[in-house]
Amino acid sequence: MTRRVLLLASLVCALSCQKQKDSFIILHTDVNCDVPRVYQLRITITNDGLADQKTVPETASAELGFPSSLVLDLASSRSGVVQLVIEAIDDKHNLIGQGTASGQIDQGNSLDIPVQIAATVAGTVVTTPDTGGTASLDGGAAVDAGPATTTDALATSSGTPGIPFLQVAAGTQSTCGVRTDGSLWCWGDNTYGQLRLSGSSSRLTPSQLLGPPSQQVACGQTHCCGLRTDGTLSCWGYNASGQLGSTTAAPSGQQVDVAGAWLEVATGSYQSCGIRSDFTLWCWGDNANGQLGSGTTMAASQPTQVAGDGWKQVSSSYLHTCAVKQDGTLWCWGINANLQLGDAQYHPSPSQVAGSDWLQVTTGLYHTCATRADGSLLCWGGNISGQLGNAAVPVDPTGATSKTADPVLVAGTWSTIAAGQSHTCGIQPDKSLWCWGDNAQGQLGDNTLLAKSEPNQVVVAGQTWEQVAAGAEHTCAVATGGAVWCWGANLGGQLGLGSSGAPKEFPARVVQ
């Protein structure tokens, strides 16, 4: 079969145009005869622990010709082993071909790599939005639930369904998730490298972070941490306060390994905490309000042990931290301006909250909520937007009267909970999902922008829920079957819908 020979003129420049100090790849691509017409190439580049994705061209407008050559810059003049995965996409955003290549590059030099693209199983939708960015993914198109009318699930999307998600974590303007195969995916704002992708451009749909399989991810304001299945831990993103567990800032997109064997990780605004395999608790990063639990206000760029042992679960929020021990006791420390520690005192080290049958705790900006062994849910602290979930506590936007140190009961029985900046969400044993509190960005998912002071059900027809994550002003949840749905603020593309800007007041399924 004869192919047209076309040069992607907009992407290939003469070698004399390249700055000699920059490393770059000259990629020579060709396709097997069984590959249908190709309109785009999606290229994943991995080098020196960094992963980036490029979509060529960014907007599909015409069939590409082969053989072809294109130049790919390696940011920061990197060197060493380079691995590439090249995926061919047709005019309907289907993945129709794939090839791999690798090579060794020296700093400031170029590397010629040939790759042959072979046909793949037809029908895998990758959805490369024509947004001018480089966002891309392997799954179906985003589905908008509208006001509780959609019956969509993974199996009803066009094309082959993606691998189900196991867990999702929501930061300020970014989101990450772990799939059942251990692969880690992130989307949204990447200004500080919090997506662990080189450069600072946002990703409007999930992009895969290459590396060993993961079991958990946690996202703070501008950084994230990932726990691998072998118990090792790494963090990436902004590191001004040492929240990555390193004394030096990592380049954008570079992860930092945190010493130790770990069972769980939690992230706050500019701090991180984790429980090690011996059930000791460690925190690092910003400590201006005593949120590391060390008894001081000194920041720590290396994990610092919190007094005590037998820790089971930890939640670190904006300026305070709480954790549950295996004996059912609950302890909190850090800022207490809104009584979120459960009393009226400032505690730079753990202070016990009354009770001995606590199961799970979650921390917001002004408030704390925790479940007990009988499934009951109690919340305390600031109630500026109704985030305590009990209408008996006044809602006062000034914060003057809307706070309590006494835990108040939230109606219902609860399996899991999550707190955002000023809103709270929880899943009940029947797998129904409920949210309450601030709703200025639609983060309650009820098709309004009105705050709610009591649990309000999030309804997507045909869906039940397994896990929920509350970000600053957006919410994401994993549905039964593994689809991820998000709603609320979307300024950084954190909803994973292929677009950014206007918020969503009701759930929309993340492109996958």
C-alpha cells in the first residue's frame, strides 16, 4: 500500500532553528497498511521521571500523511533514556493505532527515533477536545447528567469503556484518581506541577501519570501525594513549605520520594501527613498554625513524627489535622479559630475529642466531621455556609455566631464522608450520595447555587456511589461500576470534562 508523504509543516522546523542548548527528539512515524485514516497523533513522552503528553496537531482538521517527521522539544534540556508511546486517532476521536519507541539522548543534543504504528482494536474513544490545549484521554465522551435525568453508566458510553476508577481525590483546581489496574490519572490546573506532568499547562481531561501501580492519591491546594501498591510514597507540585517531604523544590512535574513504608497519605493546604506500616503518624510542610502536631510552629521539610502510636486514619485540611487511632479515639490539632478542634483551646499537638468509638474523620477549612461505629455522623466548628449539616446551628456568613465546639448530629446513617472548603458530602449504606453547605459554585450537585444546611441528595438516575472527594469548591465521586462524576467549580478544568471556566451545578461524567 502506498502512502502520501506529507510534512507537518506547522510542527517541523529546520534543525538550524533549534536552540543548541535544548534537547529535542526528531520523531519519524509511519503506519502499517491496516491502520485507517489518521487525523491526530497523541504522544506520551517519559524521561528522567517526567511524563508529558502532546497532541499533534492540537485541532484535527485533515488526514495526516505518512511517512512524516516532527520535532518534539524536551523541556529543561533533559537527557538520558526517553520512552515514547505514539497513538493514532481518527476523525471521530477513536484510537486506531499505536506504536512505542525508546532511545538515549545527551543534554543539548537531538535524538532521531523511528516508530511504526500498528492497528489497534477499533472503537476505543480517546476524546481529544479541540480546545487549543494538549488534553487527551483513552475513554468516552463527557456525559452531562443535567438535573437528575441521565441514566448513563460506563457501559452506555460510545466506544469501549475505560478501566474503572477505584478512588478519586480533589484539590483546589485539580483532581487525580486511581483506576482498578493501579494506573494514576490527573486533570485540571497544573501551574505548580500538581498533575506531575512537565510544563504548567492545564489538562482538561485525565492524563495518565506513568510509573509503578498506585493504591491511593491525595491532593492539597497545589500539591499531591501518591501511595504505591508496594507501600512507597511520593509527592509532587508546589514545595515552598516542604510539603513534598524534601528540602529542595522539585522541577515542575517531578515527584519526590518520601522515605518510609506507608499505609495512608493525606494532604492539606501546604502540608502532608501519612501513616506508616508500623501505625506511627508523620507530618511535614507548613506548620504556622501547629497543623503538623509537633508541639511547635516550625515548618518541617522531612516527615516529623506525631506523638503516639496505633494510628488508623488521618485527614489534613487547610490549617488543622485530625486522626483516628485503632482504639477508636479521635485527636485534632492546629488552628482553632472556628472551634474545629472540638474545644476552645489552641493545640499544636494532638488533643483528644470526647468519645472512643470513632471510625473516620474529615477536615474542612472551618469545620470537622467524623463518623462513629454505629454509623452516626457528627460535625463541629464553623457553620458559615451550613457545612455542619444541622439546621439547629445558625448559618452566619460573618462567622460571628455560626460555630460550635460541641459535635452536632447529622441526620442519617453514614458509610464514608468528605469535607471541602465549606461543604461536606457523605455516602449512606444504601450507596446514596448527599452534600450540604456552601453551593456558590454548584458543589452540592443539586442544579442550584443555593447553600443547604442539611443533607441534600445528589441524584443521577441509575447511579449509586462508592466514594466521594470534596475539593475547595468542586466535588467528584466514583459511581458503582467505576465511572467518575464531577461538579462545581471548573476554572482550572478540574471537572475533567474537556472544558474549563463556568461551573457545573449538577454531576457530569468525567471523560474516560
